[in-house]
Amino acid sequence: MKNKPIYVEICIEEDIENVWEASQNPILHEQWDLRFSSITYLPKEENEAQLFEYKTNLGFCLAIAGWGKSVGTFHAKDDSRTSSLHFGTDHLLSPIKEGKGYWKYVPEHNATKFFTQYDYDVPLGALGKLVDKIFFRPLMGWATALSFDVLKRWLEKGDAPSAQYIRFFTHWIITFLFFFVWIYQGLVPKLIMMHPEEVALTFALLPLKPSEAHNMVAAIGIIEIIFGLIWILYQNKRRLLRLQLVLLPLLTVSAIVADSSVLSHPFNPVTFNLSLIVLTIIGLLSGKDVPTAKSCKRVR
């Protein structure tokens, strides 16, 4: 079965000329489009398609280079514009062999409806199509939508794409860090190992019997795992960050009250939790106006 084409649409409160320039000028285009690291236009003859070369850096000194050509069309009936695209690559690491699509620009009052639809062929036959459907095509659709939102914020607010991507990746690195920390702290020392120090700290803080202290440690471990999962599932990350600014100091003080000797331990609750508090503050400062793919319409 053939996979569905990728469709992304967004409304940008900007003149169509500026949207066209930001997306057709390769120097501007490569700044906001997450899918390309560089775009280079080749010499063009009059009335011929614009040929270009692109490169996408994968990291670890690896990059995928490809070719493309585009043709711009002006529609006098509604003052809209279309840029037809044909692209491809012979790179062995590329999940795309060749594709076609278009960018459409439609003026609407004081805004521009900017949308794209594209499709492509994949290597490796049925296996390639399966991997594309499950993983790569959703990733490409997400990257396109995120890039469109970055473009929108750039044109409407003057928010530079580089600054937006720094906030975006900082936001998600911190999110996955706290996801890992809370689940690890709940699962390994409390549920799997039932570490004696965890039991001793709980026993010192609460008037419990030894067996009850073990149950309490397990309950706390489950709560920490749930909180770690919430970091991935809950949308309002800033609310979680504010909650952590209350929880982490309380946990630090509780550990010291229960056993002041922990202050002499390597990577003790003070140094560990202080690091998490600093990261929480960084998350709050960098978590404003984070671009998102959810601002785009994904179905035509």
C-alpha cells in the first residue's frame, strides 16, 4: 500500500512577498528549515527551472547531499503563488530516493496561508515502505510542521530561528533528563534494590515499623516513576518545573534532617538536588515561546 503524502499548513500574519522571500531565498530558507543544513542555488537560465543542491548533516561527520529543482508560478486570479519541487539523492544513507511536491502561498486578508504537500519513493522495497510509514514519514511531517512554526514566529515576531531551536532543544533535553532521573530514582534504588539507605532515611523521618518503612519506600518509588512518566505525557512542562522548585528543596532538607551524615557522601542530596534545581531554573527561563509542530494543520 502506498503511504499518504505529507501535508502541512500554517497561517502566517505576514505579506505574501515576505513569506515567499523567506522560503525561496536559500540563505533565509536554510535558517528555519530543520530538514536542510545548507541549500545552494545553481546558475539559472531564463525561463528554466531553478536547480539547487542541498545537504543535511546527520552528525558524526556524516551528511546527505542531494539535488533538486523548483519552478515558481504566479496565479493572477487570486494573487497566489506556487513553487513546484522535484528532489532526490543517490546517497546510500538516505531514506528518500526521489520525490515531488509543491509549496503554495495564498494571501488571506493581512496574512498568508502557506502550505505544502509532497511525496517520495523509498529504497529497500516493502521493508523500506514499512520503515517509512512507521518512523521516517511521521518524522518528516513533524520536522516540516516544526519548521513552518519557526518560520511563522520569525516573520511575525522577529524571533530568530537559531534562538528558537536553542530553546526547543534545551526544553526537550531537560524534559527527557527529568523523565530519566525520576524513573531511575523510583525504580532502581527503591523498587529493585530497596537500598538500605533509602529505608533508613524513611525510617528516620516517619514513625514506622521496619516492614512499614519498606512499604513506604516502595510507594515513594512508584510515585517517582509516575511523576517521571508525567514529564513525557503532560503538556504544560512549566507547571512541572514550578512544582519541582518546591519538591527538590523539600527533599533535600528532609534527607539532611533524617541523616546529616549524608552531607559527607559523594554526590550527596545537596549537590545532586542543587544541580537539578539549577536545571529546573534553566528550563523555566528557556521554556517560553518554544516552537511546536502542533500549531500546523496536518490534514488537507
